[in-house]
Amino acid sequence: MMISWNLLLEYLEGGDMAMNERKTIDLEQGWEFMQKGITKLKNILEGLPEPQFSSEDYMMLYTTIYNMCTQKPPHDYSQQLYDKYKESFEEYITSTVLPSLREKHDEFMLRELVKRWANHKVMVRWLSRFFHYLDRYFIARRSLPPLNEVGLTCFRDLVYQEINGKVRDAVISLIDQEREGEQIDRALLKNVLDIFVEIGMGNMDCYENDFESAMLKDTAAYYSRKASNWILEDSCPDYMLKAEECLRREKDRVAHYLHSSSEQRLLEKVQHELLSVYASQLLEKEHSGCHALLRDDKVEDLSRMYRLFSRIPRLEPVSNIFKQHVTAEGTALVKQAEDAASNKKAEKRDVVGLQEQVFVRKVIELHDKYLAYVNDCFMNHSLFHKALKEAFEVFCNKGVAGSSSAELLATFCDNILKKGGSEKLSDEAIEETLEKVVKLLAYISDKDLFAEFYRKKLARRLLFDKSANDDHERSILTKLKQQCGGQFTSKMEGMVTDLTLARENQTSFEEYLNTNSHANPGIDLTVTVLTTGFWPSYKSFDLNLPAEMVKCVEVFREFYQTKTKHRKLTWIYSLGTCNLNGKFEPKTMELIVTTYQASALLLFNASDRLSYSEIMTQLNLTDDDIVRLLHSLSCAKYKILTKEPSTKTISPTDYFEFNSKFTDKMRRIKIPLPPVDEKKKVIEDVDKDRRYAIDASIVRIMKSRKVLGHQQLVMECVEQLGRMFKPDFKAIKKRIEDLITRDYLERDKDNPNLFRTGGIVLVHFFYRKREVWLAYQSSALPERVTTPAQTLTLPAVLITLISKKVDHRGSKDLKHNLSAHLYELLAMFESAINS
């Protein structure tokens, strides 16, 4: 119909332009004809029996308007027709539309309005076609509102302005009825609200000002009433279910009849009244609030709580409660472990083993549980990750029964990784557990303490062939490196590498013995050569070895000198083991003993009876070591020696004899030395390393800042060192004072809280991933290399000269304190400078 109508318009205009003469139509005559067409359209809209418009009808109506607008003045009636177009709508509205609306109310009024609006749009559409010539020429030239706009404006000014208040109230009433569970005609509401949008003709002011603002106010009042009742009657989960359902239904209303632009503002009103107003009461409900949901593992309710409170947003109170709850559970685990340790104290056995196995395993399980909460219930939100971290940091740094968490974690790893450990796990389970242990390490502030305990235990696993799987050893080091950085694991990685090189070295030694049969000592000898810097420090005594062992040492030294002449071998006899054949009267037995024990036992090949003092003199050991080894041989499970008097303790007046009648059901027995508590030494070593770390941090900071205040220096030092340990403010202050007395730093003359660097040189380099600092007075170096930030590249060493004022003990003392290899590097450095 539209296509034929447009073609008709072109035909009419073109045809009339071709006419030379046409009869003039006056205004009354032409309008009377138009009135008949308009009346016919009104009758059709009112449902009265009228035939539809034919093409000829359209042609006549359009031609009439066209002719009346294209006549020569004063018979050009374009303006008068434009006015009468508007009057046609005004007359129809006042005579027909308004009376029909005024006599109806509520839903009936809404239905009538929808009908009248639909009719009005039809009327505008068809009258605009009849008067189309005005739109194309007259209106365009005069810049007047187009016909469509004039028609809609009439409805807005005459109908909408009068009844929009009643319409709004009726719509809101129906919405409230639906909220109460009644069925309503959603299509009707959709059509009514479309009128508010369409009447704005591209502008949302009518919808927003005349409907939405009142609807939002009513929504707030409605849910305020509901919430005030629900908060008293319902549990937290029930309340949240209702709140979530209300929000879902409001979104559904937007989808079905409200305008999409209302969604955000509508939901914000509902959320405010149902959640924001009562957030604290809801979370703190005594038997059903957030604490109770966490206590009872109500995962679905916690997920719902997150979804609701993330909208407000009010997640911080939820995360705080989560943090409190996790902290409380973790602290309870610490107390359980303390109680277990107290109960075991009377037995005095495997206390630490119990603590680390039970406590650490439960902490891992606790972390798994609440990490799953963070990921699943709380959608991986950063607030809850932060809460979990802070909670675990609280109790993971408490320690249990005198053992720090760092020690317990290291011992737990040891049990997993060593042969015969108490944790019997598959390879996959071991990898998974190690991953979790490394995650726990992130919460421990004393990571350096863990590193030292772990290094001690790693050393025992590697040196005594206790490691169950080399791949697992490397795997955890990779995980630790990713978590804590390369410096954290550099020594440990060096230890693992050392063992590989030591095996290769042992193979070369065996080939050497095969080639030089005259050098073979006649004893199977395995020597593990280690790099001093990687391994924990061990006591080194000049043990008086038996002649058989002395020959072994000399043979290996001769072999090693064929490989290198610049390295010094230091023998750590305390770590050695020997296999001896003991010829007892019942039978010959193989004894697996330490080097110390073997040296003591071999003394009895020459003497049947020896005193405490004779053994100590011949072995050249300390009292403590003699007591330990004699106790292990005469008072422990395997009494290889008998002592006089027969007591459970060792004293300097005791005498010892070989127990030729000793027997055991096993032909091969291992006689361990009593374990030494290394905890004190580990802590002392870590404290010493921390002093060096604080010194180095202060030097690095002052290198870049040159001048810095006391407080800022302390805070930057804490920030730098925080990844490994939390330095005490007093310790930092003490190190600053020490650096001042040693001329590393100097106080500003006018402001004692301000520090400056001096003019002495520090040599700083990394050797095998270890940070090394050498101190020189600037006078000890040529002037041309005392400027800051000069760099020399030497084999395997990066040396940077930094302008600093440092303690100078004299080059001889400095060289004396260096290992042989560092002395060699220093010589290379001096040679490079002098050249």
C-alpha cells in the first residue's frame, strides 16, 4: 500500500505540473472536501461502519491539498491548511478522546489510553499522508514543526498533560499488586509505559520525570516496609533468599514492561532498602549471620551473600568477618598443637615430629578449605585473598611449643622428601603437597629462618643418601625460587649441583685408583667434595685419624692436586661414616658408625682397656664430642663397649673395654650418635646473616639516595627486607649506629636525623649467585677508578665500584679473611686496576 501511495504522489504532482490551466479552489470549498475525508478516518478509528480508503480517495484528498497549496497568491492556502491540520487533531481529542478517558478509571482508563494512543498514531500517519505536500515544501521552507510532530504534540498537550498523573498512579498500583503476588496484564503496562517514552519524541524526560521518579520512590517505600519485617522474622539465609528473589523479579519487570534505562536505578533502590540499610544487622545475626555461615560451611549461602553484598558494595565487612573466622580457626589449631606437645612432653619423644605432621597438615587443610571459599564463594575477589593472607599471617607466625612455624614447615618438607619419612604419598600427591607448603611459606615472615632450617635438612638428605627422589628435590626448589626469588634458593641449588659434581669426581677418583694401583689404600673410600659457600657451616677438628684412614686422606689429596692446585680441602670428619667388621665371640657383625665412632673403636685393636682421658687425648676431640660418642657406644641400645662404673652417664673417670660378648639378631647394625639440637646455631646464624642483610640494605639505599632522613631510611630498609624477614626497628637503628662508627655513614652536622654517604669505595660483585662486598679506602686505589659506578668485567665476576665510606681494616686483614678463591678474584681485580 505504501509503495503504490508514493508512486501515486509522484504521478499527481507530475501530472498537475503539466496542466496549463486549472480551476482555482477557495479555502471553504477545499476544506469542506477535506473534512469529509477526515470524518471518514475518524469513523473508521471509532469502529463505525465505513468503507476503507481506496486509491481514488487518496488521490482526490492529496490532489486537493496540493492544488490549494500551489495556487498563485492570494489563493495559496498553505499556512491555513497547516493550521487546520492541527485544529483537526485538537477537535477530535476534545470532542471524543478526552471524554472517553475521563469516564474511566484505573486499569480501564489504561486500556482506553492505549487504544486512544494507537488510534491517534494511525490518525497522524494518514493525515500526514493527505497533507504530505506541506511537509515536502511549505514546512521545509518555513522551518516549522513537521506534521507528525504536530500531531503527537497535540496529544501530549491535551491528553497526556491532563491524565499522566492518574496513569502513573494506576501503573504503580498494578506494579505493587504484582509484587504482592497478583497476576496483572504485563502487556498493558508495557503499552502504557511506551506512551511515556514515545510522547517524548526521542527525549526520555517524560518517562523519567512523570513516571520513573515516582515509581522509584514507591519502590523504596515498598521494600522499606518489607525489609523492616523480614529482618525481624527471618534468618540471614532466608532473608538473603528473599532479597535475591526480589532483585530477580525487578529485573524481570524491566525485561517485560519497564524501560531498560530504569534497570540500574530500580535495582539500586531495592538493594539499598533490602541490603544497605540492614547490612550490619544481617551480617551479625547471632545464630545465622556471616560467622554462623562460615562455622557451618554454608557454601551456597556464602556465595549468595557475596553476590548480594558485591552489588551495594559492602564486601569489606564480609571480608573482615571472613578474616576473623579464619584467624580464630588457625589460632585454635595452634592451641591444639600446643596441648598435644604438652601431653607428649612427659614422654620426651617425637614432639617436633608430632607437631609438624599434625599441625602443618591441618594448616594445609585449613588453607585448602578457605582458598576454595575465596575462589568459589567469593569469586576470587582481591579483598578475600587479602583477608586470607592476613589471617594466615597471624597464626602461621605464632610457632608451636618453642618451635617456629619456619622450623615446622622445613621439618614437614623433610618428612615428605626423605626416605622412610612418615608421609607415605604418591609422586603426584607429593608434588601437590609441596605446592601447598610453598603457598604457606608466603605467609611466614621469617622466610630466611625457613631457608636455613630447610638447608640443614637438605644437606643431611643429600650427604647421607636420605633423599627419596632427586626430581622432587629439584621441583620444590623451583617452586621456592618462583615464590621467593633466585637468591633464596641459590645455595640450595648449589648443594644439589655439588652432589652431581661430587659423583663425577668420585668416578674420576676410582679411575685414578685403578690406573695407579700402588696408591690404592686397600679400603673402599668415597669422598664428597663440596663448595663451602653453599653448605651449612660444620665444625672442623684436627681429628687424630687411625693410620688406615690417614692413608686414605693422603691418597685422595694426591688425586685432587692432579685436578686443581688452587683449592684447599677441609675435611669434615663429623659428617663421615664407616663400615667396620666387629669380631665378637658369638659372631662377626658389620657396624655402620660415624668417623668419630670408628676412630674410637679402632683404638681398642691396640688396647684392651682405655680411660676417658686416654681416648680424648688420642682422638684430639672436645669433651662434648667425646661424651656423645662414648655414650653412643656404651650406654645406648648397642653396647659395643663396656664401661666402669656401669652407669648411664659418662664422666672423665670412666674406663672402657671392648665388649667381645656383644650380640644382636641382626648381622648389620647402625649405631647413631645422639642427635645434636642445631636450632640454637641455626637461629644464631640467621641473626648474623640478618645483620649483614640490614647493613647491605642500608648501603644500597644510601648509594642511590645520597642523603636521607632517619625515619625514611628505616622504612625503606623494612620495605626492602620484608620479602625475607621483618627487621626489628631497634635492630635497624643499632646497625645504623654501627655503620656510623665504622664510617659507612655520617650524620649531618646541622641535623642529627639526616645521614650522608662518605667518600670511600665499596667493591660489590656477585660470585656464583652470592652477593660479595669488599671494602677499600679510596687511598688504596688509583684516583682514576675512585669515581662512582665504574664497571669492570672479569671472568665469572661482575665488579662495580660504588662511592661509599666504609670500615677499612687494612688490605692485609681483608685478604686474610677471604677464602683462597676470593683472594684469587681480588688479585685479578687489583691487576685489572693497575693495568
